[in-house]
Amino acid sequence: MPIFQIKNNKAQQVSLDINHFNNEAELRDFFADNLDELLGMRFISNEYPTSDGGRIDTLALDETNSPVIIEYKWGQDNAIFVQGLFYYDWLKKNKKHFDLLVANKIGKDEKVNWSSPRVLLIAQGFDNRTISAVQQVDNVELYKYMPYKSDIIYIENVYVPNKPKRIKAIENELVVEVDFDDGEQTYDINYHLGGSSDEAKEIFYKIKEKIQALPGVEEFVNQKTGVTYRTTMSFTRFEFGKTYIDVLLRDPKYNDPKDLVKDISSYKYGYKGKAKIKSLKEVDDIFDLIKQSYESTL
């Protein structure tokens, strides 16, 4: 994608700087040092050794406290897909080990959300075989990075899965998933809006339409407690009551003339602002706040 710099109302294309990172280690360290700003995640570890002798490039927690494996390739290397799956298998078999890592890095009270672990593969590009293959598995995402001169880096979502998940049982906040063809309950829009009033549903669909008109937005409904929208990082999340919707936002303060946003930064890591919408009359005001949150991720 061409990037342009505007000077004196004239557009000047910024040239690619493919060799900005001298090697894969520099790329890894750059992302690890800027995980919150680039991807909205908390850093856990770099080059983490697994029991089979491999090393995971980066371990992290996302905004929902889901575990994340990140693998990088300097340039393009299709082996990254198999590598990511290999480490994902390790993660699933070592949940208690990862929980302990989080407790030591962040704190004992931090609870890992195991309902949606993620694998992020980051490279300068992916061939069609890799893009096709990754769509046959859950939880693996593809991101392309492009370094430019003038110290600019562009990050693009190449593929992010959004398949509904089946619920076999819910016990003490633990979700056990089963196969897609067993006829069980799914995480989808109907699941989230099942207990909402007609007006709350109409509010959601009006805001949803406005959000999806924004460039580069992905919708994630395959979660137990809400619907999330993100670019390379989440910018808003909807959680549903019967007659209202809680709208979570990245920051505690915005240009907010009606004082709709409550500061929840003391609650936990992740979203720091929350607004409640109960009326169709508030749609435009709430969307304006969401748009400000969206713009903060670009």
C-alpha cells in the first residue's frame, strides 16, 4: 500500500524501507517493546523455551486476557504457519504453565481467559497457499508489516478468523468447546441479543452499521460476553443488558460534551472507558465516542 506525506498541500510518496529491521530479532524486539501501542497487548515473554527445544518469539495477553502466541518472519517465509500451529499445540497442553507465567509477570490475581487463545503470524507477506490453509483452522491470524522511510510502519490484517463457537457447558466461567456440527448453542449475534429488548436490538444494529462503514474494521461475535470491533487492536466492545448496552472504549476521556463516558481504568487492564446507551436518541453521541476510540488505533 502506498503511503503519502503531505507537505504544503502536496502529496509525496514515502518510499519503502524493506531493510529497516536488520534481522528477525530486531523485528521481534521492536514489536515486543511496543505491543500495547501496536496490538493492544501486554508483553509476557520473548524467546520462551518450550519442552521440545523450540522457542516462542513472543507470549502476550490481549485486551480480554486471552493468551497470545506471536511468531515473526523477517520478510516472507511460509514455514511460519506450521511453526505457529506447533506452538499453539504446546500452549493448549501447558495452560497451568502459562497461568504461572502470567502470575509471575503481572500478578497472582490476573485470571487468564482460555476461551479464545490466539496465534498471530507477522511477516512482510504470505502466499496464497498459506492464506488458504490458515482459513481451515481456528485462532490463527495473519498480519502484514511494511516499514517505510521517515520511521513509518504500516500493519495490515490479512486474515482474522471469526467463526462462531459451540458451547458444551458453562461452569464457573469455564467454557468447553465442541465441534461445529453438533447442533449446540453458538456464539453469534442472536446469542448476544437473545435477552435484549426490541429497542436495545435496534440501537445495536444502528451503531453496528455505522461502525462497519469505517475503513479496516473487523467484527468479532465469537465471544461469550460481548461483541468486539477492532482494527489491529480493539477499539470498542458491546456488552448487553435487557434494556441497555454497555459500550467499552479504549480511553477514559474523550471530547464528550454530554459526559457520557465513565472512567473504569481502575478496574483492570483493557478498556478504560465505559458508556451506557438506553435510547435511540443517544446513537449519534455514542457513535461519536466510538469513532474517537477507533481513530486512536490508527
